[in-house]
Amino acid sequence: MLVPYSWLKNYVKIDLSIEEFTKRMVMSGTAVEGYEDCGKEVSNVVVGKLLEIVDHPNSDHLHICQVDVGAGSPTQIVTGADNMKVGDLVPVALHNSYLPGGVHIEKGKLRGEVSNGMMCSGEELGVPSDVYPSNTDHGLLILQGDLTPGQDIKPVLGLDDVIIDFDILANRPDCLSVLGLAHEASVAAGNPVTEPSYEYKTCGGDVNELVSVRVEDNDLCKRYCAAVVKNIKIEPSPLWMRQFLHKAGVRPINNIVDITNFVMLEMGQPMHAFDLNSVRGRQIIVRRAHEGEEMQTLDSKDRKLTPNMLVIADAEGATGLAGIMGGEDSEITDNTDLVLFESACFDGPNIRQSGRYLGMRTEAQGRFERGVNVRLCKQALQRALALIDELHAGEVVDGIIDIYPGEEELPVVESDIDYVHTLMGIDVPAEKMCEILDSLGIETKVEGNKLISKAPIWRQDIRMGADIAEEVLRIYGYDYIPSKLMQGETMTGRDSAANIRDKLLRKVLCGMGAYETVTYSFITPKWYDALLLPEGDPLRKSAKLLNPLGEDYSYMRTTLIPSMLNTLSTNMNRGNAAAAFYEISKVFLPKELPMTELPEERPALCIGLYGEEYDFYFIKGMVEETLKKMGISDLTFKRAAVPYLHPGRSAEVYAGDTYIGLFGEVHPDVADNFRFRGRGYVAELNIKVMDELTAGVCDVQDMPKYPSVQRDFAFVMTEETPVGDVMKLMEKIGGKLTEEVKLFDIYRGVPILPGQKSVAISIILRNREHTLTEEEISAVTDRIISEVSEKFDAKLRS
Amino acid sequence: MQQKLNEIRESVRARLEKAVESSHIEEIRVNVLGRKGELTQLLKGMGKLSAEERPVIGQMSNQLRAEIEGWLDQKTRELQDKEKAARLAKETLDISIPGKEMQQGNQHPLTATMEHLVEIFVGMGFTVVDGPEIEDDHHNFELLNVPKGHPARDAQDTFYFNDNLLLRTQTSAVQSRVMLSQKPPIRIISPGRVYRADEVDATHSPVFSQCEGLVIDKGITMADLKGILDQFAREMYGEGIKTRFRPSFFPFTEPSAEVDVTCAACHGEGCRICKGTGWIEILGAGMVNPNVLSMCGIDPNEYTGLAFGIGLERVTDLKFNVPDMRLLFENDLRFLMQFGKGRI
């Protein structure tokens, strides 16, 4: 909320620098986003009075002016403007002055005539025309009022002010008003609040004879106050009001509209002014919209209403969207002479729903959503009427209509002093607590070991002891809370099994040269297309957000692979020659669509590689090593058949019969879809399954006492023969004696025939009971030679 | 005989002088002491000597043999040393050539920070629990004192799947799950991802990470909260760091605070990063709202509690001086590799 410092000072005396003031506000609980000095770019600009205007001898559009700038003798300034006359007061940028945008004005000569500065337009000073109506697009800003030549321009144009941007907490809608903030400022500054005037004179008559108000849906309208003003003179509001509104970010319109906005900013109560002559039947009916009802709002848009929406209707139909926007029909115009002011309290959630449904977002709506104080409706209306009176904008008809069925007493909060002390962690004496609470307007007395507090009319958030503790503490000072280490039962801290496992995975994968990535959990559905997943593929079964930031972030991912491919692509396109990555994250697997219960959130591991040094066997090795380090053995591999991987270079990995995941080279079409060139490799493993399979702590055996023997074989076989199967068979033949089977070479070329390969495999045998005998060894090697030759149609190379 | 022995001695000496390789020594050994060597041959003629001369010459020749063997051994050692020195000299490498490139990756700064943070709190007796990222309205809002229509729901700009299911807006959703399933004393943290409909910029991301903390016990106070968070800040950033508690509001805590730590970039002097304040906000905290305790089946008259939610991205950015939060999610290798150059 933007608040001019000067406006705040209208209600409370603050003798503090802006730095000190904002610091105190922050430390007592009113956050400040920042503040801006309105006149920080303007210097050495004064009020000047035109004494003489003559045409420039060497120009057909320049004028030479003698200007009284309070310097004793007149100053000569040349200008190109011609909207001024002798006697006018204008802003004068003197020699060596600064204007907004860093413009530096110095004396000089214009076509041979000395000019000791510049007379300014409103635009040059950053003064908008809706604040200063005499400010025209081209020409000097002609100043109004009783001003002295030579006086600083800043106070004249309201530039001697600071606009503070307060960040208002959700529980303090009262601070969405200058007066609400004044109550906080009063504690920060140590001075009392002076309330504005709620007094006005009336012209007699009776409001009830001019209009009738009926609230049909009390659940959505807790209070409705209305008053009527006649003989309205529509004109611009006074300069001070326009300046306040402008600095608070509201565009001045005319006196009536400005009063409603001024009161909204001052007291936090959104108000609406109806042209009562346009209210058909002179009836106001607060009700839910009818099915199919339509209306045109102030922004000239036709709105289709639903029966969930609250409207302000007249005898014939809706004429305003309650709490959101008025209707075009009853808008205040230059011809309006009879006005109905509305000051009501509508239901926030309902307004929020209607606003969202219609795609509308107005200042009033935001305030109702955050909570308007039902107790202040009437007072705000009286304030508006007082301003009508003060501005001579019309005559107030006697009487205020006030429909307020659920009026409640201000709540009294009883809080146990010990409890308040416990929450605060500091034993502030009871008298001090009362003093602090009183300064906030919370009348408090001590009864036994209790504080009895009554919240002021403007506060709606004081309901229980914890609230009292916070009020005391924030004024007493959070800085005074001591810092203690917890007492109580000693507890053993423990990391989660999932975190411990993730740490191990990170260690293993980093050790193999991969860098960890973190990507968003929601993805674009286009990535499923890019993976070439067919309709109905299980991976397409994604939870979909109703209100995503955009399609790119709309589906909860069921696989980490597309995010990884995107990361590979980003890196490749930024010129990183090679990269190895992994990500540990959750995938979201709905049990059904649309989702009716929480989905499975399954942890997954994804690996991605590209670059010269990587190939299929590299990623396979990473998968094998990762699983080994997790204590998962008995791995088998089957050819994978997924559309996003190369059909001949991809595999599924199992432990026994349990599927763990897949890996392989990215299908070239998919690589194209993700805009990367060359080959890429990915793996995705199901960590939940890995958790179930993991062996846990390593099982260590004594060192073998007896030597091992190694026997090497070279078999010639067809290209199609899976080497892994040959090795598996050898391992099996060795049985208990097998310590390791290793592939050490695959040779193609002369003298091996085309379509064949020579595969060199060694087996290491050991008997843990005794030194291997020749018979034991040859029993194994003979079987290897015969069985491999037979089963795989292979030949032992001699 | 004696003269012959002397001749052999002199000739061996002369030859040894000239020997430059250990193989020459072996040659000499064979030529002189070998079966057909000069000395051996000479001794074969001993039979011709008189009985008086024989023991004398025998002794002399044995002495000579021992003497020669000594020389040979010594010369061998000398030559071997020389040869070794020469070999070592020849093997001298250019130590300025870079070492073999080791391929080690490193973990992401966010997970590194998370692990560090977990370590700190586990050390203070906290247990780590996990919670779902897709939550229901009940746990994410209702039980946290944010009823339907509450303005705080809007402020958080929640991502919804339907009326009931949503992406959790804060790890506090785990609080209610823990309180409903455990009895006090409770001391847990829960790190994880959270989601808010914030547009992406240098300090915002729709996906980010928090670490929730919750302590419920008898007599827990705001001073305990301060003690825990001071300890956390010191361990995360070092001894010189200070914390600052500012009053704030969260529906699930009362009183509530936002907590700043000394800006690491300027050490509290005030700079562009901290907008001149010297402080950087890293977390929200407070005393668990008694309504939340009641709703979760814990008697607020018997127990009080404290809770905090630490923004991991902020903590990470501050710890490593990361200038833009977007870098954390872009995963550019050149960014990630920087976290392999020191402790993380």
C-alpha cells in the first residue's frame, strides 16, 4: 500500500526521519517495501512571477521574459511557450538546477539573448494534468494560489513528500488504510492519533423518502449503510485531495468519485456512489443474481451473472456487482445531481469467487477479500458526508440507512499471564504489557493472573492469548527475546532413510563424473509428444494443474527423462562439449484420472550423458555400478522397446525378475525433438524398487587362503550372439568355483570372417577349501569349450 | 708365483679402472675368478710348488681372491648407483604438464545446502520426516488455520488440481500430518519442494524448496525458537553471523516472525543485494497457533510449540553468492561445476 508520509502526518505527529520512522515500523510489525522521495530529482526550481514579455528579435516563436524569482532584480529567461501572460506565476528552473530524468539546466544564450534558466511545463516537472488541471500538454504550468516569487517549488507541487510502500500482513486489513497505519505510526512515534472529522451539517429531508434499501441475502452482506446527497456540483476535487490520491496511486476523477476513493484509502472502507436518478424505482436490493441475469459494468463490459454472485439491484435489475464494480447505468456523470453513497460489508470469499469467475480484479474487491471491518461502515459513510460538506460538493439529506442484523459486541480477550510469558519467552511485567496494549488501543487491565483486553473498533484480529502475546512482543521488541537452547527430554536426531539413500546415490554418481541437476516437477505435455509416446501410454497419465503458470508448467511429470533431455539440450546449445548429469526427484503417478486421492510420489533416478567419451556401455556401466553400490545383484538385461530410445541400443535392467528401469541411446527423432545434435544417453531407475532390493550393510569375508587360476578363451561367433549370455553360461559352468568372468577383447577383421567376431573372455576360478587341482580346472574349462561351442555355435580359436 | 699373483692384482685393478658398465665387472669376474679364469688357472699350478711354498702361496692367493671380490663388489655397487642415477635423471618428467583429468561430478548446491541443513538440525536432536508434495486442502490449509475463503489462500497463489488436491504451498503441510500421528514431545524437520504461482524472476520460482521445523513440548517459548535459529545460522554461515527477528504473520503461528541474517555480501554494511538494509530474509517462524494444536489433537493448554520454514534457495544463494535464482534450475554445466571448487 502506497502512503504519502504527509498524509500519515495528518493524523499523527511524527518527528522522525523517514529512515528512522520506517525502521521502527518494520521492527514493530509493519513491513516497508521501500520509500521514494517525490522531489528527489528536482532541485533549484522556484516560483517565478512574469513581469514582462517581449518577442525575441531573432525568432518568430521565442519570447524574452523578465521574471521575478525573488532575487531582488528581475531575471531574464527566454521561452518558446506562449500560454502565459504578465502577472502569471510559473515554475522556474534557475541556473544549475535539476529536473526529473537527470535534466540539468544551465544559463545560456538563445539566438543571441541571455536566458538564465527555464520556465517549466508540468510535464517537465513530472506533474500529471489530472492533479494539476491548469497543466496543459504544451505550455507552462500556470500556478494557482497565493505564492511568493522565489519560494521553493517542491511544497507548492507536493514534491516535498515521501511515498512509503507498506507491505500489509494478511491479518491486518485495518492497515490497508492511512488511518489504520496511523495507529501503528502513533506507537512508533510515541504520539497520539488525531481522528479526522466525521461531523457534517444536513439540509433536512429524510433519506428514507428518497430511497429504500432491502438486503435479501444477509449471509453475503453483513451490513449495508447508505446516505443521500442532493444538489451535487460535479467539479474537480481540491488540490490537496488530488495530490494525496495521485501519490497513493489512484487517479483523481471528480469530487464525488474522489471522495469515495479518498475514504477508501483513509479508512479502508470501499464505497460506491450511485447516480440516484438512474436507480430505477429508487430501490436498492442486495441479492444474488438471477439465473441468466446480465449487466454492464463501469468499464463498459457486458457481464453474464450467475446465482452465486451478489449484486446491487434496483427495481428492474442488477445495477452493480457488489463489492467489485458499479454499473454503467448508475455511474456518476457531469450531470449527476443526486447521489447515493453506499458503505457496506460484503462477504470476502463470495466476492473473491465472483471476481475470479468474471476475471475481474478491482481495488474494492481486493479489500473485501482481505476483510473489511463491519463495525466501521457507518463511520466511513459519515466521513464521506463530512468531506461532501467540507468540499461544498452538495447537501446531505438527513438520516443514514443502516442495515446491520448481526451486530456484535467488541470481543473481550482473557489471557493467562504465564501463558503469554511462555509464548514470548520473556517475562514482560504485567504493567508494561498493559501500557503497550493501551498504546495500541487495546484497553487492558490485570485481574489476578489474567489480562483482560478489549480490542479497539478498528482491530478485527485480536481473539486469543497468542494474539495478545504477539501485540506485546512486537512493541516490546523482538530484539529483546533471549536466545536459549531448548530444554526438556533429550531426543536423538535421525536423518530419514530416504535422505541417507540419496546421499549414497549422489556420492556414487558424482564419483562417476556426473553432475547433479534440479529441474521443475511440472512439465509441458508437449514433451510427451516429443518422446513419441503413443496415445494411452501410461507415462501420459499425468496429474494436470487447473491453474498453471502456462502450458509449459502444467503437467506433473511421470518421468524425469524429458526434463533431462531438456537439460542436455540446453547445455549442448550453450556450447558445452560434453556433459554427464543425474537427477534424483519424485515422479507423480495418479492412481486414476481425474485424481480423487493423493497420487503415488515415487522417487526416481535419471542419468543423462552426451559427448565424445560416452556411449551405450558407459551408461550401462553407470547403471551397473550404481546398483552394485546399492547392494543390488543378480542383474539381467533385456532389450527395451520404448519409442524414445534407440531400438538396438537400449535395455531394461532387472534384478532377478524385478524390473528396475531402463537406459540407452536417445532415439534420433527424439533427439531432434529436443533440439540436440549427435548421440545422447539416458537412464531412468525406480528408486522405490531399489530400496526394496538393496542389500544394506556389506557382508565381508576373510581373504582366500588358496590361489586362484585364470583361464582365457577366445571364441569366434556370429555378430548376433550376445556376449553377455556366453559369459553368463561360463559363470554358471564354473559354479561355486567361479570368482569372476571378464570380457577382455572383441576382435573383428582378418582372419575372422565378416559377420563374425572373436570374443576373448577370461574366467578366474578359486576353491576356498584347497588349492585347485588340475582335474577341477579342466573339468570346468572342458565344459566351457564344449558347451559354449555347442550352444552358441562358437569355435574356440587356437 | 708370487709375481704372477701380483700381475693379476695389477691387471684387475687396471681393468676395473676402465670398467664403465656393470657388465664389464661380470666379465672381469669370469675372466679372473671363473673356472677358467686367470687366478683359478694359476692355482691349478700349485701342485708344482714345494710343501713350504704351497700354504704361503695358497694363503696369498686366497687373500687376493677375497681382495678382488671386494673390489668387484664395490665397483659393481658404484656402477649400479651411477647407472641408477643416470636412469632416474633420464626419467625426469615435465612436472608442469597437467595431471591426468579426473572425472568427478558434484552435487547440486540446493541438495548440498539441504544436506548441510539436515546435519545441523539432526545434531540438535531433530528427526527428518517426509511428506507428499501433492497435498489435500485439509492438511495444507484447513488444519493450518486457513479455512476456505481465508485471504491467506489467495496470497499464496496455490496451484490446484481440483477443489481438494493441490501442490503444497509450504512444507508446513507436514506439520499437521506429524501432529496427527505423533504425540509430543515432537521435534522434526521436513525438507522438500513447495509450489507457488509466482512468475519466474531473479528471486522467485514457482518451484522451490523449504525445510520445515516443528517442536512441540511443554513450556516451549519464543526464546527456544530464537536459540535454535541462532544456532542454525551460526553453523550454516559461521560465527560472525547475526539473526534479526521481525514481527510478521502466518495463519499457523502466533506470534510470528520473519527472520533475517546478516547479508553475507556486505557483512551487514548494506549493499545492493540486501537493498541497503544489511539483512537478508531467509525464513518465517513463530509459535504454533493454538488453533492448529487443537485441530491436530494437541491440548494447547498443556503444550506449546514452535515452527519455522526455511527457504532453501535463499539460504543457498546467500551461502554461495548466487546472483540469480534461475541459475539453480537452468543446470548449465558451467554453473554446476563451480560447486566442485571447494566445500559445499
